Amino acid sequence: MVQKRKFALLGTGFIGQVHAKNLAAHPDIELVMVADQDRSRADGIASRYGARVGSVTEAINSDAIDTILIATSTPSHAEFLAASAAAGKAVYCEKPIDLSLDKARRVVEDVARHPVPVTVGFNRRFDPSHNQLKQHLQQGLIGKAELIQMVCRASELPPLSYLQTSGGQMRDQAIHFFDLLRWLTEDEVETIGAMGSALAMPEIASFGDVDTSVLMMKMRSGALAQLDNTRRTGYGYDERITVLGSHGMSDSAAQSPQGATLYSTSGINRPPLYADWFNRVKETYYLHLDAFVRSLNGKAVSVPGLHDGLQAQAIAEAAVKSLETGTFCKVEQL
Amino acid sequence: MVQKRKFALLGTGFIGQVHAKNLAAHPDIELVMVADQDRSRADGIASRYGARVGSVTEAINSDAIDTILIATSTPSHAEFLAASAAAGKAVYCEKPIDLSLDKARRVVEDVARHPVPVTVGFNRRFDPSHNQLKQHLQQGLIGKAELIQMVCRASELPPLSYLQTSGGQMRDQAIHFFDLLRWLTEDEVETIGAMGSALAMPEIASFGDVDTSVLMMKMRSGALAQLDNTRRTGYGYDERITVLGSHGMSDSAAQSPQGATLYSTSGINRPPLYADWFNRVKETYYLHLDAFVRSLNGKAVSVPGLHDGLQAQAIAEAAVKSLETGTFCKVEQL
Amino acid sequence: MVQKRKFALLGTGFIGQVHAKNLAAHPDIELVMVADQDRSRADGIASRYGARVGSVTEAINSDAIDTILIATSTPSHAEFLAASAAAGKAVYCEKPIDLSLDKARRVVEDVARHPVPVTVGFNRRFDPSHNQLKQHLQQGLIGKAELIQMVCRASELPPLSYLQTSGGQMRDQAIHFFDLLRWLTEDEVETIGAMGSALAMPEIASFGDVDTSVLMMKMRSGALAQLDNTRRTGYGYDERITVLGSHGMSDSAAQSPQGATLYSTSGINRPPLYADWFNRVKETYYLHLDAFVRSLNGKAVSVPGLHDGLQAQAIAEAAVKSLETGTFCKVEQL
Amino acid sequence: MVQKRKFALLGTGFIGQVHAKNLAAHPDIELVMVADQDRSRADGIASRYGARVGSVTEAINSDAIDTILIATSTPSHAEFLAASAAAGKAVYCEKPIDLSLDKARRVVEDVARHPVPVTVGFNRRFDPSHNQLKQHLQQGLIGKAELIQMVCRASELPPLSYLQTSGGQMRDQAIHFFDLLRWLTEDEVETIGAMGSALAMPEIASFGDVDTSVLMMKMRSGALAQLDNTRRTGYGYDERITVLGSHGMSDSAAQSPQGATLYSTSGINRPPLYADWFNRVKETYYLHLDAFVRSLNGKAVSVPGLHDGLQAQAIAEAAVKSLETGTFCKVEQL
């Protein structure tokens, strides 16, 4: 029988609570400790899942804990990641490592001195449909990837306050797809072009953000990729990836929850798409966690690592620069 | 806060294990006791979910238990149901009440003397898509039901040994759809015609069974219904219901797990249907259990009761008679 | 270069005009003469397509004509068919041969004495999708046919006056599918059961007709078939055939004209089905005519013949008897 | 009754033959004369459709002709267009006006001195599905256009000899979608970025062409558009347009000819997409011709004009420049 991994969870906000539920449900995980600045929230989560409450420092240094899940707010990721690694803990770190690519690079260099396993929260790599698409590629069913089309369209505008500290659409929303693109194609983005507009919420233009954007990328292999992002569709959450290869295409399409189709004189009415991103992707959080635990237990399971976290951010930085300058930009290879 | 329902689970075979997992996961249920003739299997389930092992008699009579879930083999359902009711316990009883309609009627009369809540295991009533179809009907979106088409096609032949004691395709497989038909239309079947063949496994003809059958039914309202059943499709589990109403149609279609679609010169290859019935319907077990608990806690939630169990069996009996005699048969109204 | 077939068209009502257009458009056909009791209508059609007007007798006896297309009203089919055959003409005869099966049999015996090529108007055999389904069967892609499901649902109620002389839903609407079933499976119907209701237009019950019906049939091979018919759906014309075989299924589904899909908060709205049966099947008239001309020119092309016309009517008669008597009925093999 | 338009057809190559068939079939058109350098080909077409053969000069100057359809090879378009206009004829001119935008502008200025109706061959504007998408926009069903996604993927590589004189992927293939974008949105492209690779046929890089390309465009309104083009998919012809608006999305999807769907253990196999572009779009040639004739007959029907021809070419020129320079390029507004 497998030894259970002993986790501490740092952060119990929205995403922290998602992780808490998954940590408690996983048969090979024991959720030992929960930490949050909001003590009463930490108490609630801890008592629901039979864990105890501690401070971040306690969690990172406790001998009763071997793995840290960092789900605190973005500005604290880098510090907690470095401290956890220094304490010899394995780490699941929510993305991004830091909104500043420079700071992220420094912390990654720092962590490199401690040979601990780290995964960065690119959970969409574990989406079952996207995985089937990757298998189609790996099995040669569509030949070599030539043209990748990705769509990332959120259903509803987040609040202005969220957008103000999000780092902008490239670093906050598109970044998942920069990572998916690298993972799917096992190739690197060389050049990127981006155009954007603030159509849904014009006031975000005041701090240089956009809510609707299109991007194109050229890969080392010569393959070409497109991505479009919007912050609100009006028709649900629309995430799609299609890869055109030299011998065919694989399409991981937009998804609807199961439902009945209505036929009437006004047409054929299928159930709508998932109402929001979370309902669409929530199972990937569990699957990512499970893959990480299996890799910690010695299984040959691939999880996104620190370099993946940095490289996706490097693409986002080049996209921001392209948006700002109206030119194509080279992507730094880290 | 809601008082947890204290359950005993009788039977830990395939379906008993499904219930065990759901009982353990439900926030308002405590799984107190597990009983099975196979003691070591009961031990395994009990220890996994933190329950204790007892005999059926203990479970039915224990004060620490208020609800019994009967998932033993069919021949024992009637006896355990009667005993549980006599002991004042609420009961979730797997279908059928008994393969003999006469015996089932007697036990239902017996149970009627003890005013305990009972639900019979027609879990497919809780299928999200079928429910959306029922809502389309109830909201008047398709008018009055006129023609109901149901398809129940299993993916793979069960073993011969299973078929020999199953009661036959009408009582074992079709019965779920006799119940769904009554539930969807809130109408009763008056007359039934059935034709069948043993095409996939000709040897079952020796004990009067069929593996492929078509049925037609006339309802009290004049509405007409069709059902077809097969024991193996070769392409996965195919369950569908469509209701044609006076103003439109609602279609609860065959379902596939999420996956990528492959486009190649040989066509457009969508992911296959669910591999088997269990993967298609498993969430309905949880939803049925949840509805039952909510009804026990005083919520106005409808669950299939003993009369539903009997009436579906009466339709099955008429179907068997039609198969045997080659005539249309009246359905007894219980 | 092929010698053009010289056609006379008898009848210029709705379906006669459809044929006129196809006759004029076909490169290997010359439309020589048009006959109709309504002289001015015949004049209009003749002048539009460069033909001349004649009487039925003239058309049948003219040496300038080698093929007769009978598209007059049903009661005159048998007489014109017999006369055309006696005059040595090839004949395309709209279905049915005669509403009376006895009379139809007598005329077929009569025609048998004149070895002329005759096709009966079961144009749906030339539907491209149904043909692909038949190819799936013939190529062994789904194994042996076991369960055939057919749906024939008209979009709008025809006028009462039409229904009064139509011969009833079995002889008028279902008959096309009796023919398709024989053609697809290359098997014969042995027994049939039918149930029907007058739900959409209750007044047709006064002359023994129904507007909603379900049928089941057992084939010689043991295969089972279902058919449902309605006279109005409220959501367009819905024609479907699926064949479940021993190794898979082929589905010739309901069809919509091409159009854009609308995504909004209220769901995903696909274009509606074809508005009516004619728009769905109109190309099959041309394809049937073309197959007939190719067969006349010595190509090995199969077209529905007189025996097909009779046998489909024999199934319809058995269906009528089942509807009337509430029993399963044997189908006469002609 | 409407006076028939008297057409001369210049050019009887592949596309000229498509036009010949449509001209002959149209009830309000008389195909009077056919001209081609290849006299025997012109003879064949003329005799098939009952026209006579003449020289281009004869056609343009004949009093028996009021409309010229120019379907000759690209280098002669400009000269024949100018001559036809000078002779007072209405003109249907295949695109492009000329591969050189400068020469095209000069001929348009020239034609402007003769007030004759001219349409340029952007037949895809008459695609029924794209039209339904445009109606969704015009009826306000999806709000204001914000993000337009277009896919233009040919099924098979054209011969190298074709590509060498085609003007390149932007001017030859993408140009249809530059026109569709302007027509759908009633907006103008301001800036364009393009990336391309020669992946399917690397040798075309020697003359500066690409076979796979992605483009992004910013419209005056701030709306953003994407287009991808490939020269061969391996899975059929894939043309799609989706418009995301402020309140929903409309999707004119890839289309397959009608066919049966095959269900087997290996998945659900839908009929493949149209085998090539011509089968997908052929009806639009008739619909464009019909719209032009109706506009000539005084109906308020919009057809693509000379300015549309020039502006689409201007976008193509900017795309070529972006491909060559690796920068975003402004589009000249003509």
C-alpha cells in the first residue's frame, strides 16, 4: 500500500477551497494543515475536512508535512515557493510564479538549488478532451501539427477590481493556452503578434488592458497558431482547440453539460455550453493533483514544472509587447 | 443543521458497492452498518468507509439505524423489505420487489400496514437529460405528448448464467423504460404489443428469452409509445428517449464521454458512446439517493414508490404475454 | 452517343409538374407530349418545356413516344398502366398501382403478358443518405441487420379533403417505408402489428383513419422493425432510418437545410429541419428518373418494379387489418 | 413577363463552363454567344446550350447582346471589362479585376466614365449559411460584431504550375474572405498582420509563396478578425465563419454532403466534409448570377461591385506586405 502524502494547503479562497475538497477526496493524500490570513475561513475549511489550522511558517516547517499546495494570492507565490523548497517540501504552486517574469526567474533559480519536485498549476493540461487530441497527434493520426487554433472565451466579465490586479488578459487568461500550445505540440513559440480591444468594458483601456484579443504565433517547426480571447461571450464558456496536421485534424470542441434537445418551429435548440469556466474545467484540478501525487510516488507521469511556468510567462510578455507596439515580437527562450 | 440519516446497507455485490460509495460521500448520510453473506467482502467495504459489519437481522432491528438500503440478490428483496417496514425503518429497495408480480403485490400490501417511506430503485428517473425532457413537457414547450420513442440498447451480452435467472428481457431490461414512460407522461399504459428474437445469443430461446425486442404501447390518453431493446450493440451503450408532442419534440439523446473529434479522409470520427450502461447512468444512483434523503427530511421531492414498482412489473408481465401469444395484451392497472 | 428516350407525361398536377421539370432537364430525355384533363394547365406546362399537348390515348399510341410517365390521379393509374404496356411502352408509374390490392394484382398480371420495363414510384429508394446506409449494410460494416427503426413524420396536416381519399395513413404515408424496409434489408415482412390514434385531427376517426401510428414488424430472418408515422410534427419534416446490425449501427438521420447556428444565453439554436417532405425528397425524383432511363439504356441499375409495388401494398393491407382488429397479422407474400 | 437578359460568355475553361450551365438554366437569361481562344471548346459549349460562337470583339460589340460575363484568364479581365463598359454592356467580371492593384484601379477609374452595372465575382457572398449568419447580425440577435473567425482550408494542393501564376495565397485564396469580412460586418479593415509557412509544398517558398497562413485584422470599429488558410487539409474542404457579437455568436460551420452515420466500436463516423471547394460553393455561382439579373431588372438586390473588388485586393496587398516584412501593415482605403 502507498504511503499517503501529507499536504498543507496555503490559502482558502475560491481556488483554495477547490483544492481542499480534492485533497480530502484523494485516497493517497492526507490533508494535515490549512493556513490562511483569514483565520475563521481557515477554521471552517479545516474542520470540514478534518485538518488542523496553522500558520504558513508552521506548515512549511512542520515535519508532519511533506507537500505544500500554494493557493494564496499571486504576490505571495514566489516567497512561499522558495521557502517550501528550502524546507525540502514538494510543492504544487498555483500559477503564475509571479506577475513579474524577472522575479519569477530569480525564484526559479533559487529553487533550483533545492532538488524538490514542483508542479505549476496549469491544470488544463489534464483536460480529458485535450488529452485525446494530444494522443491523436502522438499516435500519428493527423500527421505533423501545422496549424493550431485555440479559443478561450469566458462567459461573464469579472469585476473591474479583479481586472485591475490581474496583470492583463495576456498574463491572466491567455497564459493557460500558451502552456497548452507548448504541451500539445512539444514545440516552442518563436514569434508572436497580438491585437486587442476593450470592447466589453471600455474603461479597462485606462490601465492598458483589453477584453478581446487575437494572437498569432509562429513555432520553431514553422507551424502556425492562433488564439482568441474574450472576457464575456453571452452564451456560456467556450474553450476549443483544434490542430490541423499534415494528414487530418483533431478537434477538442466546446462542451455542454448533458441535456435534452428541443425541436420546435423556431429551430433545434441544443443545451447551452457550460455556464462558466469553472464548471468546464473543475475536474482537471483533481486530475492534476492526482498526476502530481503519482509522480511523487515514482510513477512516470508528466506534470508541468517550473520551466513551463516561466516559458508560458515569457510568451505572455512578448504578447503584451506586441499589443503595445503593434509589431511582431520574438519570444525569449528560457 | 440537518440530522444525518443512519443507513444500513444490505448486500455488497456490484450494485451494493456503488451504493456504499454514495452513502459514504453524501454529507447528510452516515453509513452505520454493512451486511452481506460474504463476510470478508462486508469487512472490506465496512473498513473502507468506516462502518461496522452486522447481520441483516441486526441491521433491521438496530436502534442506531433508521434507514435500510436493500441491494441483496433479487429473491431476498421482498422478505427484507417487509421486515424493514415492520421494524419501522425507511427503505430504499433495489428493483424488482420480486420477480413474481403476485408475490410483489402481497409484500406491498403487507408493507402498507406500516407507514414507512419506501423508494424502489428506478434510478433512471434522476437522469439529468431525461429530467430536462420532462421539464420541456411540463413547461408546455412541446405541447401534449403524442408519440414516445425509447431505445434501450446494452453494449455487451451479459453471461448466459446471468440471463438464465434474470427473469427475461422484459422484466430485467425493459422494466426501467416502462417506469420512465409512466413518469414522463404521467399517463398509464393500457395495451401492449411485443415481438422478440434471440439473434445475438440464440441459445437463450431454449428458456423462452429474447435478446432483441420491439414493443408498442397505447396509453390512456391515446398517446402511442415504442421501445426497442437489445442486449448488445457493438458500438457502446445506447439509451435514448424522444417525446413528440403536439407542438414540438424533445430528445434526450445517446451520450458519449467528452473527447476530441478526428477528421481524416475516412470521415469525421466522433468519440464513441459510453462503453456500457453503468458509466452512462452511474450518477443517477447518487441523485436518487439524494432525492430520497431530501424527501425523508421533509422536502417536497418525488421518488418512485412501491406502486410504481408494481405497475412497471405489470407492464412487463403483459409484454411477456404478448411475446408468448403473438397478440396485443391489456395491462392490469394496480 | 445515347439515343434520347421520348417521354409522354400524363398528369400535370403537383407531382406531374415536378416530373415535367426533371424530364426537361435530363440530358438523355426528350419530353415530347403532355396530357391532362385540365387543358390550359397542360398547355402551360407544354409551352414552358417545349413539348406539345395531346390526349392520353394519343400519348399512349403515338409512335413518336416510347415511354409513359403516369402522374395522374390514383384511380386512373391501373388503366393507363395496362394500356401503355399493351401499346409496348416503357412505363414510370406513380404509386400506388391502385388503392385496391386486388385490382392492382389483376393489372400486374395483365401487364405481365407484355414484356415492357415498368418502374413504380418509390423514389425514396434513391435518397443519397438511405443509399449510404444500404452500402454500409452491403459492405458488411455493421454485420447482419437485426433491428430497423424508421421514422416518417410529416410537418403539417394535409387538408381533410386529401385525407378522405388518401386510402389512410398506412396506404398513403407508411407505404414508402414498407418499400424502403424490403429494399434495405433484402428481406420480407412476415408479421405486423399496428396501433394508431387520431390525435392531431380527431375528425378523421369518423372514416377509420389515424394520424399518429406505431408499427412493428418481424422479418423472415428474425430481424425486427419499427416504424412510426405522424401527420404533423410542428418542427419540420422528420424522416430517419437507423439499422442496428450485429456489429454496429448505421443512421440516416433527419436533415436540415444548411444554415448558421445561433449561440445565445437561451441555448444553441441549429437551423430547423426541412420545412416539408417535398423539400427533403425532391432530388430523389430526378435520381429515380435517371436510374430508370439508365436501366432502359441497358445499364445494370435496379429500379422498383411492379412486384415491389404490390408487396408494399400487401404490407399496408396487413397493417390496416392489425389497426382494425388489434391483433398481429400475417403479411401475404405475393 | 420579364425581358430575358442576352448574355455573351467570354471564356469556357473550368469556371466558364460552370457559368455556361447556369446561364442556360436561368429562366430570365438567354445565352446568345460564346467566345474562347480554343475554338473547338467554344463550339462544344455553344452547341450544348444552343448558343452561337463569336469572337470576343463580336460579343462585346453585338447589338444582340446586353450583358458580358468575363470568365477568361486573369490577365485579360481588365481589358475586356473596360471594352465591355465602353460598349455600354452590363458586366459580370470574375475576380480579380487584375493581379496588379494599380492596374485594377486604373481600369476601375476608366469604367467609372461609363455608367454600366458591373459585378465582381465574389460569389461566396451568396452562400446560404453565410447569409443566415449575416441576418443574425442584422436582426441584432448577437449584438455588435466583436470577433470574427474565418477558416479557409482547401482539401488538396493545386498543381505547382497553378500556384506559380496565382499571385500567392493572399491574392488567390484569402481574398474571398477579405471580401466576406467587409460584407458581413459592413466595416473596413484598418490594420493587418500575417504569418505564413510553406509546409505542405516547401518548394513554393522559392517564389515567395506560402501554403499555410494565419492573419489577424483590426477593423475601424475596434472589432478583431482572424483568418487561417491552408492549401490542403487531408480531410476535405473546410470553410467556416463564426461571428462573436456582444450578445451571442453565430456560426456558419463546415459542411458535409448528406449521408449516413456509422456507429461501430471504433467510434461514431459521420460523413466527411465536402471533398473540395467547388462542391461546397457551386450553388453560389447560380445565386450570384441570379442576384445580378434581378438587380439589372430593377430589384433592390445588392451585388459586389468594382469598389468591393478593389478594396479586397488592397487588403490582400497589405497582407502580402505583412508576410514579407514581419510587421503589422495599414490597409489602404480606396
